[in-house]
Amino acid sequence: MGVMRIGHVSLRVTGDMEKCRRHYEKMLGLYETHRDPDGTTYYKCWDEWDKYSVQLTPAKDPGANHIAYKVEKDSDLDLFTKRITEYGIKVEQLKPGEIPFVGRAIRFALPNTTRMVLYAEKEFVGKNVGVHDPDPWPDDIHGCGVMHLDHTLLMCELDPVRGVNKVAECTDFAMKCLDFYMTERLVGGPDKKVLGLSFLSCSSKPHDLAFVGGNRNGFHHMAFYLESWEDVGRAGDVMAKHRTRIDQGPTRHGITRGRTIYFFDPAGNRNETFAGLGYFANRDMPIIEWSEENIGRAIFYPTGVINDAFRDEYTAAS
Ligand SMILES: [Fe+2]
């Protein structure tokens, strides 16, 4: 049993829906796979095989409706329901189709209030290059040409003075109930006992889900995968052509060694283009630990400087 990977993010977008669609389709390079009468639009990346990894829903406020991860087997949903309930968190059972194009699913709130969905089945559409003698990329690749949705990073309220640490609570839950394992962490405070950041994996990637401490809970970003530094550099050019609001980069993380650009969609939700697998992660890999005084290099390795927007500007996740 187990959580295999991120499945999709259901995102709230505001304002001009066409502008948001252009951002995800023309700029990032996603492919529209469905549109509901109310304007809700579904996208997949060219190297993904399920119906969608991004659901854009027209809304009054930006943010994430939920983050969804795919589990290996349908019966895993019963086992996770039992574990999560015993942990003390309420689990909703969703019938097939309640999450569009998805089989039965479970939904619950993480300790930082982010709604999370687990499911085992989603309508299959196939990779854009197919699986029989495939070419390395499709002829109609466009924009940044992102390959797949890679991970999400969630903000967690952290106030050691008041004894609030949602990073620690979310991490404990994800490791105990969902079998994620820790690859990297940052510890701070007088006794180096305050968990300020944790990167968790359910695969052999450096992270599939991350929790970072901040003033309030929220949705920090979702990241789309690219192959190389060159692709990240080219993505910067594509963003400039589209007048995309860039937050940081192109640059590199100390954590995960990933190469990155952070930028915003027209509604203010942060996206990332993320390249390189960084290293081969495994359950027996020693946890990489960052100290509080090096948090700058952990996040943005070349400069060691964390800009105010990166720290303070993010949308809601519930
Ligand atoms: Fe990221």
C-alpha cells in the first residue's frame, strides 16, 4: 500500500479566466483536457498519463481547493481511512465522480487546514508521445514545455512563543499516517528542537510534499518539472515574453539541489518550474539537516537571500 505521487492540485483563480488559461496553457505549456460549463478547466502536462494534474476553478479568492495524491490500490483508501481516523482526523468518503474523472476518494484536513484528497483511480488518457517507440518530446510542445506536476509546498503556522508548530504537526501526520519519509529538515530555536521546515518524499525524488513554517497557514506553490538548467533558463525567457510576474530566479536551491524559478499566475497563486532530480532519495538515506543561520542558502543557494515576497506572499489552502 502507499501514496505513489502527487495527482493534481485543484486551484482557485480569480479575475479574467482567459488570462489564467493563457498562463497555464500557452506559457507553462499544459494541455487542456476538459472544460465544464461553469468555466472550470482541466489540464495535463505532455508527459503525464492521467486526465489532469491541474483543475482551475473560477472563484472570488485565489488558493487551493485541495491537493490530491494518488495511492497504489483502491483498498489503500480503507487502510488510510482507518489510520487517519485513529490519528484523530475526520475523513470524508467521496463517491466516484465527486472529484471529476476520479474514482472513489477520501478527503481530510491536514493539521495546517489544507484539504488533502487521496484517490486510486483517475481517467486515463495517455502520454502525448504515447508508449510505443515514443519520441522524446511531442511535436506540439509549447511554452515552457513542463513535463509533469512534481510537488507542492504548504505553509504552516509557526510561533514557538505561543507553542504553535504546524510544521511539526503536519510532518508527524504525513509520516505516521501516509508513510512519507523525511529527506531534509531545518531545525532552529535555542535547543535546535524547533522543526522549521521539512521535505518529505513518497518516491525516490527529494520531495513530493514540503512544509515550511510562516506567519500563517497557506498554499505556497505547486511545481512543474523540467529536465535541465537549460530548460529552466529557457523557461525564464518564455516568462519574460509573456510578462509573467517572476518572484525569484532562475536560481538553485540548497535543499534538493533543484534549479528553479518561482512566479505567479494572474490570480496570484505561486508556481515553480523545477529541474533536476537533485539526488536519489530513499527511506534509508540519512536526513539532510540545515541550520537556522543558513536558511538563506538552503532556500536560494547562490545569494543566500530570501526575498520578502517569497516569505510572506502566498494564497490560502483551505
Ligand atoms: Fe518547490
